[in-house]
Amino acid sequence: MIQKMFFLIVFLTGFTTCEAQLTDKIIMETYSKKIDTLEVKMFIGTDVKNEKTTWDICIYNNKKDSVLIDHLEYPGIYQEEQEYISGDIRKHVIIGDVILLDKTIYLMLYNYGKTYLNAYEFIESKTFTKKEYFAGSIRTGSYLNYGHPKYVAEIKAITKNDLYIYVSGGTELSSGRLPMIKFKTSTKKICQIIFNENSLIKIKDEKSLFEAMNLNNNKLIVSNEINKIIANDSKGTEYFNYLDFLEISNLKSTGYRNNGVIYFFYKGNSMNQAIDIIRYNIGQNEWLICDFKEEEIGL
């Protein structure tokens, strides 16, 4: 269910707008990602005098031009002598990923056991609206038993109207994947993708095609392979439109794939058909074909 939160914020200054939130505190930068010509950063502030922890999310156009887009607070601070009991409260707010699509910044945020998709739509360079969409709960537990929270997310714009989001999380000792999330930018609806494993068909890939392939640079090969698989025919179907992929694997850390899953997105019958998904199990070298449904996310 969409949380109906709407904010209109106008900034008249640049760099000082973001820096004003960082004065008289112990500041730590915990996130940074460049998106096009912009850079998104998150700073954690420890206000010892007022016993308050803050998280400030800023967008930088350059080193001297920034906008504060979000501010969170917690009535308490990190205490080193208590860390062995309660952990570090600064680790309870985490940015998973952020992208820029048209004039809107989409950001996945973990906030004390819940995950949200935040959308910041810019009207002018320093004027924007913010909407927050609840995207699911993540199981955690006491620090003594489970450790600090763990959170990973990736946002992929498969089309300009369709964002697909991978999320995993939990704690340092116990974590797992959440159902894939889909956000429709035109209708502002958020849902989760539920695969019907009872209808699952597995097809072995004898060629181990994707072990080291650059999927972005070999879209035609990927498209032809998927077309043949779903058509169960060496020639494929007359109409097939491969869109893109979302990958969860160890490729970045090792240079090759030997575990994880790749989600491939396509339209198989007509231009008006809804987006379809076929999965690829990297560890087993298997195509996974099954039905799925889109289910609204409730609070």
C-alpha cells in the first residue's frame, strides 16, 4: 500500500543548505554514488550535546552546489562502551541504491527494519516533491543474537515506466532475498513479483553461456537465446522484444559468474503485451520458466 506522503521543499541557497545540517556534529560520510552529472551522498551526524543522531541525504551538482533532499533523526547516539550490547545505531539507516530517471531521483532506503522507495521529483534545480512508498519489512533481531542490519538493493529501469528492484537484507548472521519489487512510474503503484514455483519448468544450459559474458555488450546474443528458449524452437518466434536484465551474482567481485540469478525481461507476443520475465540460475546453469503475479505490497 502506498504511503501518501507529499512534500514541497524550496531551497534558495546551494552548498550552505546541505552544510547547515552538518555544523557542530561529528560527521561521517556513509554513502556516495555518481548518477550522470550528479552525486548522491549520505552523512551521519552525531550530536553529542543534544544526544541525537541524524542522517542527511544530499545531492551534489558540484563541490559548491548541493541540495539536502532528506533528513532523518533518532533520539540517541552511538556509545562505544555499549556497542557490545546494543550495537551501533548509526547502522540502522542504509541507502541500498539510487538512480536518476528523467527529473526524478529514485532511492531505496532501509530504515529500522523497513525498506522504502523514495521518489524525489525535481520541478526546478532546487525545488522538488518527495513521495515515500513502503516496499516491505526486513526481519532483524537483537544485536547480541544477530548482529547489525544488512541491506542490499539494486534499482533497474527496464523501461521509463517500469522500475524493477532487487532487495536482500536481514542481519549479519541471517539474511535473505525479498520478492522482486516493481514500481510503475506512470501510475505510482508498487508491488512485489511472486513466482509460481509449482508451474516451474527447468531447461539445462549445456553451454554455460553467461559464465563470463558481458550482457550489456551482447544483447543480440542474449535476445536470440531467450527467444529460442521460450519458443522451444531453434528458430524462435516471429515477434520478440528483449528489454534488459537484472543480475544478482558474484561477477563484480570475481570477474565471472558461478552463483546467483539473472532476471531477463522481454515482450514475447506483441508490443502491447505486459513485460514477461525469465530467470537463469547461474549455479545450476538452468533456465527457469514459470508463471508469476504482481501482488500489492501492504503495510
